[in-house]
Amino acid sequence: MYIESLHYKNIGPLSDLNIQFRKNEKGVPIPLVVVGKNGSGKSILLSNIVDAFYELANKAYDNATEATSKGHQFYKIISPDQIQIGQNYLIANICMEQSNNRFEYLFKSGNISFDEYIKLYGNTIDSKLDWKNEANYKDVTIEEKDITDIFEKDIVCFFGPNRYVKPSWMGDKYYASENIDSYSLRSRYARQLNNPITATNLSDLTLQWLFDIITDSRADLEKGTDGYKIVSPSINNLDLLSISRHNAEKVMSAILGEEVIFRMGNRSLGKRRFSILRKSDGIELVPSLNALSTGQLALFNMFTTIIRYADADDIDLSHKLDEIKGIVVIDEIELHLHTKLQREILPRLLALFPNIQFVITSHAPLFLLGMKEIFGDDGFDIVELPLGQKISVEQFSEFENAYQYFTETEKYTQEIQAAIAKKNDKPLIITEGATDWKHMKAAYNSLLNDPRCSEWLPNLNFDFLEYEPKNSTVQNCFKLEMSASHLKTMCEQYCLVKQPRKMIFIADADVKEIRNSLGQKDAQYRSWGNNVYSFILPVPEIRQATPEICIEHYYSDNQIKMELKCGGIKRRLYMGCEFDTDGLSLDKKMFCNERNSCGNEKIRIIDGHEKSPRVYSIADENKTNVALSKMKFATSVLEKTPPFDEMDFSNFIPLFEIVKEILQQ
């Protein structure tokens, strides 16, 4: 079954929407991507398409729609509340076809007769759908005998809106997820739909189905005098029964970017019974399905559900992905997907099913760009609501700014990955800022001969990720913009795959959200799995009263305030507590223009960037900056520039003790 066209009149923001679903040279409808701002009618458009599926199925299957004491409950409730303000009726008319058999769906509410409508707009609606003078009406023009092919030879599936708040137009019972019997034990009955139209419980059903197809792909062996031999099934049947497994592995390989195979362990392993291995060397890449990222799992569930639905109707239908037919409707397809998944992976997965008519809503410019790269300009259509105009990728109203932002983000990610890849032989410490690693490296070098840690510190075999800020003038180095949020993102990404060496991410303790995400309650560090660890700077004894610290607070206040002559001007670091909330120093001689950092109880370090007069003398008409930059302070400590050649690094010892504990894991 495919959709040929739809016409919506006066439904919410959709005044007069007409869409013709274009076909390729093989006669298969190409993917349609519906875009538009929030409130432009995307969900309304999909809701009537899905309602048409339910109305079709209800004519032939007793379990297609939810039952009530008065009959079946509508998936989409007919209500005059949906009529566009200022109008007195609404119409949704969808034309579909199955094996040259054409049929229509109609959804109508309000005050207009069938004859009046025909006079206004011509014979656009089948006369079988004459609603006479009924105010609320819906029906489909198809005979029961023609429906079974639609749902038992084709895929009809909707992804959404179970990840949203229930829409007002949806019947209550359609939002609750069903308890579906174990996949392999499901019985088949007459007038029972094999696959629910709205796909729910995806993770559990996907895993159960994976166990089924892996079991089917295995042979029963019997040990004889000449060794083991296959008892059943035959080699030919085994090849056939392995196809569904290989297809599911093909989907996962596309998502992970390398060829993989599935392994099913013994039943004592629980959810870790299922794992994913690299095909080339058998190394475990993902220990369980739940170890995938939210986006990876969402993609895998979505596209294996298409195969699973075909498999449930007829195992033979699922053998060739390019021969699976039907309609798949996906609301906000980019949900939970990282930019690479949107642009590179998702379009490739859609292309695995060339005979599926995909109807998709999206806000994601990168997804559209990826569709253009895979399908070409003529291989898919973009329609922008509420007007229903066909547009190009570049015409998408959200494209230009978002594309520039995402391009910069992708480039930034690649730069970080390149920097990390250069340090691939030892455990790697990655710090929140470009100054942090300098203080830690200076402390490490100084403490190597300290009797308090000289017995174990030299044995810690690790590297720092050494980098400078983006605007640095230092040559021949990595230049990165790093922050605590970047550390969190990297932890989330790197922990998805087994890392060849330990990666330790260290953040400051001055942001509560970061303390909660990168730290571990009642533990010194957090283990993310797959050799990825993170922890927050341990608070030294001298800062227990003000624990929201950054790396500079490991030094005493006197050390922090030591002066350094820069260009003939004496500069130093200042702390927020040296000023009142108006930025005036306690002795009334200095002024700080970073007032948010100032106050009697604030210990934040005032970062005196070279071009920013953060702190200056009130008596100085030129407002000469006397605040030292944190970068200059860190570099001077690392290079032992006097007076920073006699720093006390005692408070760094607990930090390296945590590193030692991690490296011993």
C-alpha cells in the first residue's frame, strides 16, 4: 500500500494543503520529509495518515483498534475543536492504492454538506464517502477482502507519539503500551493483526526477536566418532534461516560504522546475554543492547522493527530488505540523534528499504543535507508547512544558521578526536581547561621526588592531553576550546566503545551540574565503562569552607596573589572576595568590572585577559589592567618563572592518588 495524495482543508493551521506523493522511475513513492516550525501542522498531517491506517485495519481485524462498550474507540477523535478559527468545517481526504486498487479515507467535521463541498472544489472525493448532512464523519472506501494484503504482505507502521505527551486528539487507550506476548510464542488467529500499527515496547520486542533469529540461525550438533556433525536443519535451510540475522547485523553495522556480528551468551548473563562483536577480529564492541547510546538504540529499534514486522507476516518477506514494501511514518525522526547519526547514518538506513514509502517530519537541517547526499536532489521531496510548498534543502528556513553551527561543531569534534588520537599509547588525562593540565603537570614534576609520594608517583604511567586555547599564539600545538560540558559529552561518547587505554576526565568543582554528572556520590571517581573515568577536583583542607573550587585554589591565597611583571606592569591574580558586590576593592583603591564574580564570600579567580581591563586602579585614568591572566599564571608555574619557582604542590597529592586508584583498576 502506498499513499498517492492528500488534501486537508481548515484543520488547525492547514488552510488548504494538497500533497501529491511523487514516484520514482520504478513506480515507488520517494521519501517525503515534512518540515516547518512548531505549530505549523506537522503532527496534524501525520495524525490523519495514521488514523487512516487504523480505520482500514478495523474493517478486517478485531484487535486493530481499542474496544469500548459502544464499539471501537477512534484513534483520532472527531472534534470541531480542530476546525481552523474563522471556518465552519474541516476535511482530511487521503487517496491510497494497493496493487492498482484505489481507495480513499475521509475525516470530516463541521457544517458543510457533501454536495456543497463538491460544488466548491469539484469531484475530488469518492461519492461513496457522501456524508449527507452528518456533522462528524469518517470512513474508508475499501472492501474487507482487499485489506488483508495491505497488512499481511506490506509493512504499515508508525513511530511516535509515545515519546511525547499524549496529543488531545488521540484516544486514551492508544497511548498506553500493550503487554505483548513473547515474540516467538505468539499465536496467530483469524481477524487478528500480527503487528500493531503504532510501534511500542521496541527495546524489549527487538531483543526478544534478536534471540529468536539468532537461535534460528544456529545448527543442532551431534558428536559422533568422526567429530561433530549437523543434525538439523539442513545447510540450505540454515542459510535461509540466517538471513534475518544478517539483515539485523547489517543495520547495526551501518549504525556503528564497521561490520559487526551478534553473539548470544548463556542465560545466566541476563541483559548482557546479547552482545555485539567486531566481525574482523571478534572483539566485543558493545556488551549489551542497553549499552548503545540513546540515539544508536533508537535507530536500531526503528529499522529492525521494519524487518521484524515483515518477518512476523512471513519470514520470506524479511529476507531481502530491498523487497520489503509498505508505508512507514516517523514523527520527528531526528530525536535523540547526534549530528553524525542524523547526517551520515540515518539516510543510509532509509536507503536500505527502497520499496518503503517513508513519510517523515523533521527539524534537522543536517538530516536533510544527508538525504541530499544519499538520495540526490530528485530522490526525495521536502514539503514545508503550513503552506505545503515543495522546497530544496537550502530553502529550509532553519537551515542556514543551524548548518553553520553544526559544521563548526563537527569540525571541533574532529579536532578533539585528532588530538586524543595522537596520545594513544598511555592512559590519558583530559582536563577541563588549557590551564589545568599545566598546573597538574607542574605538580607532577615537582612531586616526583617528594618523600610523601616518591615511592608510587613515578610509577604512574600516563600522559596529559596538552593543548592551548583557540586564540593562542603558541605554535606547533593543538588548539582547542574545552569546557566541562565538552568533558561530559566526551565521556558519554567514548564510553560507548571499548577504549584501548584508560581515559580520565578531570573537571573543576565550581559547577553543581558538572559535579553531579562527572563525579560519583560516595565515591572518588565515576566509572563510565569501557575504560572511561571521570572525577571532580578533590577539595583540599584549605578550601573546605568554600568547596566550589577551580585548579588555582589548590594554592594558598598568598601564592595565588604573587605578582609578575608583564610589560613593565606588575600584575597578579585577584579573587572575588577582594571586592564588594559593586566591584570596589575593600581598600577602595581598585575596581573590578567582572561584578558577578565579586563579593565577600566569592573566591572565584578573576581572569585578567590581556585585552580586557578586568581590574584597574581607580586613580589610573587609562584604566591599565593589573589582573594577571590565568593562562599566564599557569604557564609561569609550569616554566618555574620566578616568583613561581617555589610553589607548594601539596594539595595536588590527593588528585594523583585518585589517578593511581583508577590506573590500578
